[in-house]
Amino acid sequence: MALNEDQIIRYSRHILLKGVGGVGQQRLLDSRVLVVGAGGLGSPVALYLAASGVGTIGIVDADELELSNLQRQVIHGTSDLGRAKVDSAAERIAEVNPDVRVEKHPYRLNAENALRLVEQYDFIVEGTDNFPTKFLVNDACVFAGKPFSIGGILRFQGSTMTHLEGSACYRCVFRRPPPKDAVPTCSQAGVFGAVAGMLGTVQAAETVKYLVGVGEPLANRVLSFDALTMEWRRVEVKPDAGCPVCGEQPSITELVEAEQASCAWQPSAAENRPATVSTPSAAS
């Protein structure tokens, strides 16, 4: 299906890029991406995916918009207070780009629905504020053979990584969620709003690069950012043969959920990480 005249103009700056062009733009229009969480990270992710012309964007979020969300969740507005985030996000995406079809999933991702949901999409972006969902998305995507980007923020810091088939998954780096209440939440420790934009746009870029087939993904690498020093750090990681979900003898063969909520990127307990894997300096 050829791009129409309006699309050629809308996406002209993409089409001019070597490695994207009209073929790459058509791939974006034919693609399906699932964004898990319409909050701090999911907001810039969804906006940039929509602007880039990703044809179908699924949004999973069970929450309604609260006043404290607006400091960083830029896809929503003051007039959306009290509304379901999937509804306000869908309306904003429609304003950004009418080419995009939004599939709303106004419920919490859980062990019963996660696998069925991720199987419907080409790429998954995780940007929630809790560990159970991060590990659930990781495990479901590994089971389904789906690529994904995972990210997290807390205070002035954030980190993200991308998983492709054969690369290190989230459990290769961080074996299990931390003990309950071991890590503060955003409501307890705070979060610098602009950090969400910094990391969310990285996740959007990773998604578009994968869909178009250009550049190097953050596979087997963790990218961390500190807004106080304006420093980026990239740490190499490796697939872990002993990983309980993607290793040689996986012990996790079905989806399970843990009980822990946090905005942090990673478990802080050293025993949760394989000794052979380098540890990023992101928030914990």
C-alpha cells in the first residue's frame, strides 16, 4: 500500500533519512506496538510513536488521572483529571496523528492476560512504576518471543534496556523483585519530571529503530541517565545461562506475579543480581 500525498508530507523528514525512506515509513504504519503504562514514561513513548506513524498503538493502564500525575505525564491535561488514562491518551494521540489506531486496554496487566496481550503486538514498551509488571512483561515477552523495551525512573535517575531474541532479558540482569517495601515509591521519594521525558524518548527511539530495521538496539546493554550530572552511562550485560526464564534450564515456565510497588528501575539487593553481570548505576 503506497503512502498518500498527505502522508508523504507528514513523514517527509523520516522519508529523507537513509535507512528509513518510504519503505521504512510503511513498515511503521503497518506495525503494532503495545505501551504498558500511560504514565511518565508511557506518555512520551506514545506521543513519539504516534508522531512517527506507528499504525496501531495499544495502551494498557487501569488508572484514572490524578493531579500529581501532571508533573510528568505529558500526554494528559488538566481537563482530563478523573478520566481513565487510556481515554485521555487515545484522544491526544488522535490529535497528534489521525493515521494511528489506538487499542485501549483499561485494565491491569496480570498473569492471566499478559501473554495473550503481548502476542498481538510486534514490539512491547514497558514503562510502569512497579516491579511485578516489569517482571511480568519480561516473562510474557520471552515466552512469546516478542522484543521489548523496559525502563524505570526514580528521583533524578532512570535506566532502560531492550530485549531481542537471544539477548539478555530483565531477569538475566535482575533475578527477582526486591522484598516488599525495600524500595521507595515515587510518592515517597519523588521523581524529577523531565527524567521521564529523557528516558521515554529513548524507549520510543528504540521502538522505531527496531520496527524500521535501522541502527543498533540497546540489546545486552543498560543505558542509565542522571539528570543532576547530565551523565549517560552504558553498561554491557550478557545473557545468563542460569536465568530462570530464558536460560538453558528455565525454572519459570508460567507467568507469576509478585507483590511489590515501586517507581525504581531495578531491585536494590545485591543478591538479586547474577555475580557475572555488571551492575548499572541507575536508581534503586
